[in-house]
Amino acid sequence: MNAHEGHSNHGSAHGDHERTDWRVSLVVWSVVSFFVLMFAAMLAMGWLFNTLGHAQGDVEPLSPLSEMRIEPPLPRLQVSPTDDLTQMQKDWQTELDSYGYVAFRLIMQCN
């Protein structure tokens, strides 16, 4: 029995197999259509952003709070701990050198 017996002959035995599975023209048409649609979508989005950007520039902010800087809640991270420590020590020394602290010490000594 020959190896090719029992099979239908749709062409030559060499190089013509599975020709009917897909069409190259359909794949090329699909790829080209995809890129054309993607380009058109990009143009449409660019036009939309440009149009909305010009329209938004004329509108006042919704709230004065939108422009204010709102600090995060405590505790906050220290940006420079050494500077913070130096400032804290200066504040303490200023408080200790003030009249309020001297008067408090005098009152405490009298009691």
C-alpha cells in the first residue's frame, strides 16, 4: 500500500498541504484594519483632549480648598531630624530664659 493512497488529492504531494486553513489576504486585511482603527482612535483622543483642555482652562476652581496645601495628619515623618532637634533645643532654651519660667520657679521656691 502506498503512503498517499486513501488521501484526497487537492494538489501536488509537496508544498501544497493545508492550503485551505486560512487565507493570507484576510489576515493582512485584518492587520491593516487594526492599525488604521488604532490610528483613528489616537487622532480622536488627541482631538478630545485638546478640546476639553481648552474648555477647562476657562473654568474657576470648584473650591478655594482645592488650591490650599493640606498637611497630612500627625505624626509626620521628619525631613531632617538634626535640624528639628536643634530647633527644639532652641525653643526650650528660649522658654527657659523667659520671664514666665523664672516667675514659675520663684513661686515654686516660695511654697
